[in-house]
Amino acid sequence: MEHHELARDNPPASAPVDTPEHWRRFAPDLAADTVLFSERVPGGGHWSYRLPRGTTLRITALDAGANLSLVLYSAQEKLERYNMPDSLKAQHTAHYTRGHVLMSDMGRAMASITADSLGWHDPLGLLLDNRLMHEKYGDHAYQAKRNGMTRSGRDGLLIEIGKYGLAKRDLVAPVNFFSKITVDAEGRFRYVPDHAQAGDYVDLRMDMDVLVAFSTAPHPLNPAPVYPAGKVGLAVWRSGPAPADDYCRAFRPENARALHNTDMLYLT
């Protein structure tokens, strides 16, 4: 093949093949000069990133009923990680929305919810595991189903954190973005169907350098008879760290202390 034929088939320098601008479809309000990358993740997928302080992850439900289970670890010291009990207790809440901070077991702010179109995200419902997945949806292994396989949220997250030398004992309770559970009169969790609609989004600002791992497997309490495979869009953009007048910093005194504790790590 002639050289000019090869050049003709290559993508233009202005739009390289490995950086498609997915975000323009689900997050068009973001400024193009701040966006670092974007992805579209199918239901049942999983991935992980190392994200620096001062970046924000826009998570968008591309299908109604989507779920994204997310865990956080400090990129500087992986023994420090998101702590669900401390975060909920400090902020006097049982769900997350704009203003809330995801705190570590060292009392530091790891990430903050700076925007939220939905108003309720579940921190208590844990993960779909293999036993429950097979009971609810049957066996859909790769050997038989190929791209139609299903994967549990627990397995997806274990695969991802394993890439960084972490194991089962390091898996913490996740935040289930786009899912809502309530408690009935007898104290049992109840899943709220049709909570998130396509287009709902949440912005999660990274307050320290973090390892982010996520799974788009369904919520364990989702009663759907068929494995729900809601797609999710992700976009990472430069937002800068929390300013002095930050909404999350002023949301609660505990948040201000947690953000201050993190700021102390980055003194220059």
C-alpha cells in the first residue's frame, strides 16, 4: 500500500481515534478546554481511574434505572479510603446529594458532590454479588453468552481494585449513584423503582488524588426480572480544588473541617 493511502485512512490530528468526544452528547454544558476525557460504559461494565485533586467526574445516566457503584482510595496512601459510616454520621444523613462530602477514615474529604439533578443517591445498599445475581438472573457466563454475559458489582470492583494491589479485605461499601432505597415500618430496605431517568447526572469533585473504581452492575435490590443493563456516561474535567466559598465547604461544619484536613496535605 502506498504511503499516501495510509495517511488518508488515519484519523485527523484534530480528532484522534483514541479520544472521541462522547461528552458532547450527554454533558454539552462542559467547557471544551477543560474536558480531559469521556467514556460511555455499558450496564454491567467496570473500570477505574487515577484522578488528581481538582478534577471533577460528571456521571450521567444514559438509560432510566442505571446504577453506578463507586469506591474511592487515596492515591498517595491506599490504606486511606472512603468510609461510609463516618461520612453519614458526620453529615447527619442517610443519602447523598449536592453539598455532601465523601470522607475518608482519616477525617479528610476525598470527593464532594458539587452538582446533582436527582437529589438522592444510595450509600447503604452495598453490592450485587454472584450468588444473588445467579438467583435473580440465571447464569450468563462469557463462555456461553460472550458479550451478553453478566457480571456482579462485587466482582467488577474486585477486578478493578486488584489492578492497584488491593484485594477482598480492601473492598469498602460503595456509593450507588442513581439508586434510591427507603426503609419501611419494619426496618427493611425498599428499592424505589424509576428513580433515575436518562439524562440525570451528578458531579463528583476530587478533593485529593484518588483511585476511583466503579461498576455499572445493577443495584442488589433492583427487582427487575431481567438483568438491568443501564448505560452510564462519564466525563472528567478540570474544575480546580474547593475554593474558600465552596458550597460543600459551607454545607456543614464537619464538611469544612474535612476539606481543611485535605487542604493541609497540599500546602505549598
